[in-house]
Amino acid sequence: MQDIMASKKMENGIVVFWSERGEKKNESFNYGELVDMKINALDLLERPKSYKVDTAAHRLIVKK
């Protein structure tokens, strides 16, 4: 799992960004996926560093 460094609103969802071995990576999630994962889209946009991304499972997780 990677720590999210930033997020950006897109037309039909949110794209999250993280750094992996010095390279900037990103993955997008549509609003339906966020709802299914019980992720608050506004919170993800305002506090992206409070989340982690599991790229293998295409999931977001709230940090404890």
C-alpha cells in the first residue's frame, strides 16, 4: 500500500497520486467505486494524506 500525496477532482471521479521509487504514479476512481468503498469524496479531496491506495486491489483505505 502506498501513502497518497495528492488528489484531484476529475469529470467522473477522483485521481490520487503517490510516489513510488521516486516516480510519481496515479490511479483514478469513479464516484461509484468510492461509494462502494465508503470513501467520502470531499474528504479525499481535502485530506488526501489521510488515505492509502492498494493498487493491486484497486482500493483506498483510510489511515488509522
